[in-house]
Amino acid sequence: MIVLVIGGSGSGKSEFAETICMELPAEEKCYIATMQAFDEESRARIAKHRKARSGKGFETIEQGTHLEAVCLPGGCTALLECMSNLVANEMFRADGIVPGGQVKEKILSEMRVLRETASRLVIVTNNVFEDGVPYDADMLAYIRTFGEINQCLLREADEAAEVVVGLPVSLKEGRKEPCGF
């Protein structure tokens, strides 16, 4: 089962995704955290998320790139937080920018492995597509790649919701439209 949770910055999507995981039956719950601490702001966000999920029974796996290295317990409920960070981390690397097509293939392949291991996979992703600000070519490539990944995740998801100012709005319930991952 795949549940996709999308929302803008500060929308409440993380809390909603954690609530979903708490309601799903599983002996083990894993939280795959993809944010990397590059500055004080990112360290503060990481600390905020750690505090929010403390006491909820999650085993946290800090993995900003290379999700193929994640070893989940079979049958667990896994929460991936969040796809926008993962795409950025894989695309904008210290050794250069990776083409969007390669990033998309890699991430969808990794999602396939996570889906096959976890009984329930909840994926948090961002809505970064509506600000209307002009971007350079590299950022446009990121947005395009991220959008393609989100579309594929939505097609594969069993359920999906967008969180808008703290309120979840159902986007999809109970039907899959496979996209090949």
C-alpha cells in the first residue's frame, strides 16, 4: 500500500503523514528522513521534525541520498519525509548536477524496493509548482524532474491527499494507475 501526502511548506503535511502511520497496523514503523543539514535553518527544521515524532515509536533512518542502502524490516510501515529533499539531494551533488532523467530512474527504482519491503509506504512530498517565480535552467530541470516523479508516485499510490492549511483534501482513494515502478 502506498499513501502519498502532498502540501506546501508549513501546510501540516508531515503531521498528517505521521498520523496516518500511527493509525496503520504495524509492529515496526520506520521514518526515512531525507533532509541534509547544510545550514542553521535546515538543522532547526530537522530538530523540529525529530521532536514532533518523538515518542511515536518510529525508528529513524537518516538517509539523504542512496535509498538503495536503506534496509527496512519486512512488513513494516515506512514514512519517507520528504521527496523534494531527496530529489534535490540526488540532483545537486557536490560533484556536479545529475541529469533529471537519471535522477528520476534512480528514485523510482528505489521506491520500488521500498514498496516491496514495507507493507505500507507513506511518502511526503511538496507542492513547489505554483509560485510563478522565474528560475534558472538548473532549477527548472529540478522542478520538471520533481513534477514527473510526483506524477508517477500519484499514479502508483493507493491513496493520496493534499494538505492545505492543515486540512487534508483527498485526491485519490483505492485505485492504482501503474506507471512502471
